[in-house]
Amino acid sequence: MDDPDRTVIWHPRSQGAVTDRPLSGAAVEEPVRVQDTAVNVNQPGVVLRSPSALQLAVWRAQRIVYYLSGLVEALIALRLALKLVGANPANPFTQAIYGVSWVFVFPFSGIVPNINLAGGAVLETFLIVALIVYSLASLALVKLLELLV
């Protein structure tokens, strides 16, 4: 090694002692130089600024949109699962899920026909349409909010 400015990665021996030679196959790295000056490559060259109030507000609004759409989609998915397994509609939990989720799925009711399965199970295909529409609507709303920044 003729260049004294080269950086060498040192590895300890198995006994814990440090050797003056790198192990075979060890990488030899050179520092990045700008006009013959060594530069710390681990430190970013760009000064990071804190986000503005508008950026924070948009970020929070996006998180709220994702959270609310996730809740709505979870209710619809739970309704779909309960319908697929033929859950007892007289059960209070099932009634609660059907009642709360109906608010979000009734606009899609009747778009496509339901499929009756064995054992009283029903595939309400309009629930799948509702899941797709709510997912796309939440994504569109988040992208619209992103335009504010």
C-alpha cells in the first residue's frame, strides 16, 4: 500500500488481538475526496429541514383517511367473511356487524347478483365491489391531499 491516505478495514484475530493487515478477502475502501479533502460519506450533504405546518397537516390528514378507510374496509371484509361461513344472523355480534356495515355497503347492493353457496352461506359479490371502490376512493383522496404540498 503505497498511498498513506488509503483507509483499510481492520479485522480482529480470533484471539481478540488486532492485526495490522486485513484478513484475506477483506475490502479496502478509499474515502470520497472533494478537491483532495476527505469527506465523511456517512453524513448527508443536504441540510434537512423540518416539515412545514402545511406538510404536517397534509400528512396527518392522509393518515386519518387511511385509518378511516381501513376501518370501513375491515367492517366490510368482516361482513363478507361472516356471510361466507353462514354465520347465525340471530347472534348479537353478527347483527351488529351487519347493521354497522350496511351503512357503507347499501349503495352497492344490487349491482351484481349474490351467489348462494351450500349450508346457507352467501357470497355477496357487491361487497367485493364496495371494497374495491372504497380502496380506490381513499387512494384518490390521499393523492388529492398530496397535491396541496
